[in-house]
Amino acid sequence: MNDDMKHIYQQMSNCALISKATGGIGIDITNLRHSQIGFKGMSNGIVPMLRVLNETMRYANQIGIRKGSATVFLQPWHVDTMEFLDLKLPHGKEEFRARDLFYCLYMNDLFVKRVELNEMWSFFCPKKAPRLTEVYGEEFDALYTQYEKEGVYSAQLPARKVMQHIIDVQREVGMPCIAHKDTIRHTRSQKNLGIIRSSNLCMEI
């Protein structure tokens, strides 16, 4: 899903049609900007959009047998990550929840290393830190640390605090799933076809 209103709603339409045909859906929203980035034409962040997608999938049920659903992927450097983790919680304000979707963190090795070393983790708006969605492995690590040195991050937290919140939410609601971006991209056999950005819930990739 690109950071463009027309494309966002085109993708929601695609999701509804796939759901109607009982298809599995995976959608990457990491390119969407956060509401506090200071650009003209600011969005409201990912949460209001996911609430709309949630209701779209409920409406586009699978031939009347079950609710439609989709797995939403987000890379954990996105500034909305902490809000993303809370979307299925059974408590809190309803305007910050979208409980019918499935959620997956598209994890990178650098985050895991920072958890192990008890270091800080930085969150970026994709508009201020372009290309992070396009690279992986050592190239991602270099670009991520470059953006940190340039001070373009929106927030920082200890990596272990982020990981602890992931675990706490998983214990409560069973989400988010975790897929390892670097492993998937290093081991896939069809690198010529471009970047794998998401999967459906069952992770057949």
C-alpha cells in the first residue's frame, strides 16, 4: 500500500474483492506516513485507515460463511509500531482498535541484535527515512544507522522495552505474528521477482 489516498482505497477495494472470492490476503502498510511528520497533506496515521479496512473486511465476507480478513504487515521501525501492536487489545478506546484483522511484524535482524545488546531502537516516518522498505540485510543496517546519525528519527525506546511490549501483547491476544524479513529475503529462490513485502496469515512463502 503506497502513501497515496487513491492507492489506499484501490487496495482496500482489491482486498474486498479477494475476500469475496475466499482468498487469503496480506498487505504491507509500512510506506504509510504518520500523522505527526510536519508535511503538507498530513495523514492521520495508520490506525484510522486500519479501522476502515477492518470494517471493509467484515462487510466483504467470504460467501456468507465467515468474516473476511487480512493480515497486515508492518516493519518495526515505523513510528506507529506501538499503536499497531495494541490494535487487537480487548480494552482501551475503541477508536484505537481494529480487532478483526490479523497483524504481523516484519522483523529485521538489526532489531533482534539491539534487543540482545540492550541498545536503543529508533522509529522513523517512511517519508523522512525513504528506502528502508526497499533494502534488507547489511544494506538495511547501514541505511538505518545512517538515518539515526542524521537525527531524522521520530522517537527512540530501548529495544528490550519494545520487545517486552510485543511479548505482553502476544500473551494477551495471540498477536502480532512475527515474520523475519532478512531470512525470507536471503533464502528465497526467486530474487529476480523483486521484494517480498507480505504474506497471508498461513505464511506459505
